[in-house]
Amino acid sequence: MYAIVDIAGKQIKVEKDESIHVPLIDMEVGTIVSCDNVLFYSDNEDIRIGNPHLDGIKVTAEILDHGRDDKVVVFKMKRRKKYRRKKGHRQGYTLLKIKEISA
């Protein structure tokens, strides 16, 4: 059984007892989060596709951790002009553990 869920503007495939990285959610660690924005649901027999969302299906998850991804380096350079710019960026994420997909 799996579902495709819209969390913080990203579409993520989730299964029960799976840990996923999602964009940073401003909540405490240990909080239970429920998401009603289910776009697709399948349980190996029944397949449901939302238009755009499905009614009556909810995904419940627990926040395990907050962190930051690896650094992405952006380097700009124009040769022979003494122009060099180096910037780094680390995106914040939240680690979720999917507890239940209720239909």
C-alpha cells in the first residue's frame, strides 16, 4: 500500500513505516502530523486517483528530526576579468516516519 502526498509543495511517494525527508516543517520533534493532500492511493487491488485531491484518505506521520542537507556550492567566474563569486547553500529538511495511511 502506498500513496503520493503533497507536502510543502513537493509530491512524495510514501509507504507505511518508511522514513522520508521533506522540506522543513516548523513543528516540534515528536509531533504527529496528518496530511489530507493525497493525490494518489493504491493498495495492490484498489487504485484511486484524485482530481486534484482524494477525499477520505489521510496520511499520519511523526516528526523524528530536523536537519540540513549537504552544502551545494554555486561558483561563478568570468575568465580574465577578475570576477569570482562563491556561495554555498544548505537546505533545511524534516525527517518524517509514516505511521499510517488510512482509507
